Amino acid sequence: MNAAELLTNLTEQGVKLWADNDKLRINSPKGILTPQLQADIAASKTEILTLLRDRSSDDTATGLSLQTIGRLIGGYTDKSPLQFKPPVVDPQVMAKQLKITFRPLPKGFGRPTLLKFREELELKLQNYGVKVVSWEEATRDFRYEIDIPLTKWKKAIQMRVVKTDIDAVIDVDRQPASLIDKFKSFAAEKLYQFYSRFILKNQKASAAKIVQLIGWAEDHTMQRLEDPTSTQVILLADIDKQFVNPEIPYEQKINIGVNTLVKTFSEVVIGVSDKDISILNMNLSDSVFPREDFDNFVVKSLIPKIFVPIAPLPLSRFEVEKYSPTQSSAAQKLAQLSNQLATTGLFPAGFKLSEIVKRQSHRDIVDSIVNGRSGVSYGFVAYAEAPQYVGKLEISAAEWEDLSPVAGFSQDEVRQNAIGRRYLKTKLKNKDIYKQIPDIWLVSSRSGANKTNLDPERDLLRIGLQDKLHLQIPTGIDPAVVDVKPSYDTYVMVAIALAAALYAPELIKDGAPMIHFHGYPSAEWFEDNEYCSGVDNPSVPCGTYESGVFNFFNIYNLAQQSDNIALACLIEPDHGANIITRDLPYLLAKLQDSSKRSQIELGGKHFASLSR
């Protein structure tokens, strides 16, 4: 195991390690440090010291390590370090774990603005500790044969492919394809369709296999990847003035942004002009940075997006069960919320991937990456149920001392009583508190659903956070047939609900509606007992439990300010805003009224007012 896995394994067994200048100090329970472990520690001493220094910010004002927060909101209870990686929230720590490469420029490339930006970007990334690998070192020769049964057609292909351990390839926008290139692409697509129908018999192929079948005829960077699911493509292009224009309605920007990403087959597109920098990914942020803010763009926006790419939660992360929406009061309240959100304009219609991605080979690659999701929509709506407790909600320090350790957690932070209820030692307003970790349940919209017209029998999933993540699907729905995938933002939803239960219990004690939309309220939108947090956070994408950690912190930070939070607005830069409140009619009235007065809108128009 590597140094990070070794450190996680030791911590879980109660071994304390800390850096004392250049010395590694260890305090271990008796019998843990076997001769083999001692040898492993000695061999990885330098790397462990580096990790300990980098993680010095892990112990936050909450009194909890990032490892504990990550395990709680991710539903990780397995002790194996191979199945759990502690979240990283410091972009400068993220940077030191990244490997990227720049694809060589096409011959005769003569766009000075992009050239200058490319040079500056490489230098900035290196200054922050990113390992920039040469193209020769980042790629390897790959040879394979395309052999179609029932025909005599066979072709040997040899090309340079980017190795799987490279996190991102940065390329430039290239010239439109020539007629010969278009013909080759057409031929490759027909070949893939034939192969898929008659050889695979319409079974799913891996993204890497599809790339092999069509890559010989393509010049997209994606076709040069050994594994398109492990390496992101980042494209440098001229800034799209329409997309960054604050006067263009966000609904139009969705079409512009999605088509740009699909056309270039890139996960991230960086728009560049002499004055501004924009960044686009599937979160469809229309954020713009002035060129003089280059450092902030790199460290707060680009590095987090490379480190934690957008990724959906597979069903394998959940214990999958069934439930009846008609028997759930939270489901009924969520349906009511959905029907009345249409007038706010905050939840635009989504789209089917089959309508946007025209080529079958490209659709199948996207299908592999998005874990079988058939459509994309923007935002989520959810209704958290009242937290579920058994026994005392809070205990004394003396009672804490009588509790037992919990496998996988530090006993300084999490313990359990005789009936298995877990308690958390944390801080609030500089005071140690010992709170029961409740069972969290919420009902949310499925991924891709129309958020303003939810069908309770099909679109509402019940998600639970206990010692594991649970996903309950409406009775009568077969997930193998119907697309009922959980929201990309599942970690965010459960993190908000858990943090509210621990630090702002009045906000969620009777249940709470939650929404996420791809925009922001203005500073004037907030009234008494309404609070905002998160404006200065790094812009990690949705679908990561790092985003859940930041929302956990946001709730904690607001609880430090007030005991009476009527509404919490949790900002995710380059993504949007999450809102949780304890009163559904109050939320609906506020959203409907303020949207008419343009105090809350899609897009980044109001973000700057929140950061003042």
C-alpha cells in the first residue's frame, strides 16, 4: 500500500502520528505496530511526513478531521483503506497530487492569445506544485488490430496514448476537420455501428474499447486517452462572448455550453481573451475571471476541477431497497414544492443525451462515463425528514468516556454505546459537545427529472444515511429498466441534512425543504435570520464528497453565528446555490416573490454581490 493508504490504516487502528520538525512521532496502542508495519512506516517516512504536513489543516474548528467527516457523509464504514480516500479540501494540497500534460500544438498554430495563456498556465500550475509531465513521458505506444469477423477487413493501428495515471490533458482548439478527416470519421462511425450490432450484439463496451474502434480516424484529444474515464480533457479556446454575456438568458447559455462540450469532447473548456478567462464544465457555470486574477482562477477554480472531476454515484454505493411514495409525507411535500417552483424560473428543462450527442459511438462513451444516465437536468429539489434518534440526543463528557470505539473511526471523534448508536465529539462556539449521530433520510428528485413536474411514482427517490448509504426506489420500478439514478448531488444533500441535525437542529427538527439551482441570490435578497456561507470556497464540482464537506462546513460556520437560522444559503462557486429552510410555504413565497424582482436568478450575475 502507498503512504496515504498506510497512514489511513494506522489512524483507523488508533495509531497517532505527527510531524515534529523532520522527525516522525508515533503513539500506538499495544500490539498494533507489527514488525512489518514498522518496516512499512520506515520505508515511507518521508512521504508520511509530507502528508501529515499537508493535512495540518484537516482538524478544523469543528474539532473533526476531514477523514471523519468524509466517512460520515459518504457512508463509509469498511475499514479497508483501499475503499476510502479522505477528502482533500485545500487546493494547494490537491495540486501536489496532480499529474497533467500538454498535448503538442498543431503545426503552424498561430493564435498568440492562446499561446501566451498556455505558457502562463503551465508555469502557474508548476508553481502550485502540479507535476507537469512532458508528452513523451505522459504517453506510450499502443498497438492493436481492428479485425471484423465475417469480413477480410483488418487494420493494424499504432498510436501514442495518454497513460491512465495522467489526471488531465490540456489541448488547444484545433482547426475544423478537412473533407478527408470527415470521411475517415464517417467510416469509423459506420464500423463501430456494425461492430456494436453484430459483434457485441448491442451489449455495452467500455469507453476504452470504443475509443480503440474509432480513434484511428479521430483527432479529438479524447481519442488519445488510454482510459477516457480516468483522464480529463481540458481545451483552451477563444472566449465565447455570448456565453459570458450577463445579459444573455441562462436558458440560452445551456445550449451554448452543452454543445461546446459535446462538439469538443472535453470535460472542461477554458475561454481566453486578452482581458478575461472563462471556465466551462458540465456544471455550466458562466464564471468569468479578469486576467489579472489568473492565480485565483488556477488555484480556486481549475485545480479543484481537475482533482475532483464530475462523477455520478453508481448504484453500487448504495444499499438498494423499495419504498412507497404514497406513504411518505416528505414525498408529498416534495411534490408540492416541485409543482410551485415552475414560476420561479430557477429550474430549466433538462435534455436527453440522445438528442445532444448524435453519434452512437460518442453516446456510448458518454453512457459509460455517466453510469447509464439517459438525461441531464440542472439543480435538485429534496425534502429532509426529521432526523431519527434512539436514546439521548446529547451526552456528557463523563458518559462519553464510557463508550466504545467504532471500527474505521478515530476513538477521539466517534464512539458508540451498548446498542450501537454512534456519538460524535465535536465543537460549537469553542465548546466540546457530544452529539448522537442521527439516521438521516430525505426524499429527492432522481437525476435527469423535470424538477418542476415530479411524478411521485417515478421521480422521487428516498435516500438514507446511516452507517451506509441507502437508496429506496418507488415500488413497481425496476432500476434495470427505468432510469432512476440518484442525483449527482447526493453527498451534498446528506451532508447538509447531517450538519443541520448536529449544529442547527431547529432548522431540521420537523423536516426541511432543500433546493439547489445553478445561480445565486443577490445580497439584497437576505432578510433577518437568513444567512449565506461558502462564497470563498474552492469550486469543486458536484458529484464529489469534497463538495459535501464544504457544505457541511457552511452549515457549521452559520451555526457559529446564530442560534436562530430561518434560512441557510450555501454557495458553491462555479456551480450554484443550495438553500435549506424549516418552512415550505415561507420558502415558496420568498422564491416566487424575489424571482419576479430579479433578486434571485440563474447564472453568475449576482455572485459578485455576495463576495463583497
